[in-house]
Amino acid sequence: MIFPALMAALLVPVKAHAATVKVELARFHILAPPAPSLAGSSIMVEPADPAAVSSLQFGALAAAANAELARAGFKLMAAGQPADHVARISLTGTSEVVRKRSPISIGVGGSTGGWNGGVGGGVSFPIGGGTRMVTAAQLTMQIRRVRDNSVLWEGRASAIAPGPDALSAAPVLLQALLKGFPGGNGQSETVKVKTTP
């Protein structure tokens, strides 16, 4: 039996805090001038693994990707509709509980494959104690032209972000990856993104 006082304590909401996440980026493309801009062209999001197309996780990931692609100037198309381009995305990650100190940066190593590199970066929390769940996540995106299946742009974003799983880190990764699209070609950089409480 759970005592009423303990039950009440379990139901008290935990106050959320913003955090600053360092995102490591790498982008490659053939879109530098005089190549035509992709702004205004249509695009559809697909999973890198076709078997995941009907999963709830991909549905949430596609929604987050669509929001950032729209900000980058693309016209969004639903699955099954003709589009000029296809954005194929994949998301991986591992989670762990860490002790939160004031302030702190946490690095989680380990290779995630694909790009021959580990997930780096860190997350800085505001003042306060206790513990926090964080996730080392990596997202890759490849944009192909439909008519000839040629790759026009590809990028990778990795970070240590607050949250229980890789999906919770996806908005931060997508925001960093697509900001200033298409970004530098062949350049690796680290950017800081503030999460919302």
C-alpha cells in the first residue's frame, strides 16, 4: 500500500528548466552558388529505414523535421504526393541518468556508426542539484532530387541533450542542422541551442 503522503509526493510536478546544448554538425552539399536554390521546391520526409515508415516514432520525427524544413524554405508534401525532393532521416541514441550540478557539461562517448565518429558535445544545466536524464543522440539527413535520385545535401548532427530518449533530442538536432540551410560545405562546427523548459 502506498501511503497518502508518499502518493502526494509522487504526484508533485517536477519543475522544468531550460538547458544549453552543444550540437556538433557536419554538412556536405552541391548547393553553393551558382547552383540554384532549393527554396520554394517541394519535399517529402522518409525514414532511412523503410520498415520504420509506419512507426509512431517516425511520425513524431517527421513532424519535427517538417517544421524545420518549412523554416528553411521548402514546400512540404505528404506521403504519396509528388515532390521535387526527398529528405531521408535516421535517429539513434542512448540515455543515462546523470547528477546535475551547477553548471555542468556532460560528455557521453561511443560510436554510433555511419559517419565513423562518436557523439560529442555537452549540455549545461542551470543552478540546482539532483539528477537528470540525458541522451546522446545522432541524427542524419540526406536530401535527394527525385527525378534522378542524385544526392544534393547531407548532414549529421550529434549532441548530449536533456530527455529520456533520442526522439526528445530531435528538435534540437534538427534546429541546429537546418539553420542557415544549406550551411557550409564540408565543414564541421559546434553550435549552441537553448532548449525550452
